[in-house]
Amino acid sequence: NGNLVVGGTFINNGILSVNSALSGTGTLTQGANSTLNLGGTTTVASLDATSNTPNTVSYTKAGQQTILGINYHHLTLSATNVSTKTLASNTVIGGVLAISNAVSLDFSSNTVTVASAPTLNGTLVMEVVRTGPNTFTGSKLIKTAGTLGYDGGLTLSVGGSAVQSGEVIPLFASSGGYAGGFTALALPAGGVNHWLTN
């Protein structure tokens, strides 16, 4: 479909692809084992992606795309060309977060909480503000259980007061520890030895 306007209450029980705009004043609910592919803008009043699991919502637009500020089961971010996808708000993902190679996920100072091991093949774009000694607000990726594996790229910007050498910026949290490493880093002046991520 090119555009889909949701005017009532609908359930997606299969594979639904909306290539341009998903809009309307109604509610679209993901059924169990369903997939929703979003190739454009998403402004529908209500998208329920957690009541029936498993299900997948996939943002597929090349270029700029905003991720609707809701909770998801599986969330896939992909594109055939370079794409930046920006979080509209804090997001909880009950299943898997998967980011493909061509995609940058811009946290826009929000928090993403994931239950399962994410697939981080793309780039994480994270922003924090220093408000005091070892005190930062802004982007964070939290894994609620198990090991958080690093991969792909990381781009970090820091605002607020000047960061002091040796301070730890808590971009990540995982009760099960950490594994792997980022293949590309873009950090503020100071270099890898100065900018520590937890």
C-alpha cells in the first residue's frame, strides 16, 4: 500500500507494508506473528505493537525517518540506502532490536530498553549533557537481562559543562555484563582514552 488511513480499529494479522504514510485517528493493532513494514511517515493516533506477541514492526525508509514513540515487541530498522532513524521518545522493546548496516539510530537523548540481545550492525547516535561531576543526562541503551554485545558504530555528542578526564559516561546498562566492541567510533575531542563508556 502507498498510504493507509486508519479511521477505526483494525488488526494486522499478516504482512502489511505501508510505503508512504500511515495516518488517521484510529487504532492499528499488530496481531501475533504479524509484520508491519513502514516505508514513510507514521502519524496514526494509536499503534499497538505489544498486546499480541510475537510481532515485528520494521522501519524501512531510506533517508530520514522518525520512529513512533511507542513500545514494541520486535523492532527492525533497515534501509536499502543510508538512513537515519530518530526516536520520538523513550522506547521499550520486549523482543529484539535489529539495526542493519546502512542505518544510524539517533537516540535524540532518549532511552531504549531491550529484553533480548540486540543486533547492532548499524550506528548508534547518542547525545548526553553533563550536569555535574560524573553526572550525565540523555541517551541510554539498557538491556534488562543477559549480556549486551557491542557491534557496529557509535557516534557520541556531549553538551553542558566540560567533561573531565576519567569521568564515565553511562551510555549503556546491562545486568549481565558486556561483550564485543564497536567497529567505528566518532567521539568528541579527547579521543578513545578520554571518553569512557560504561
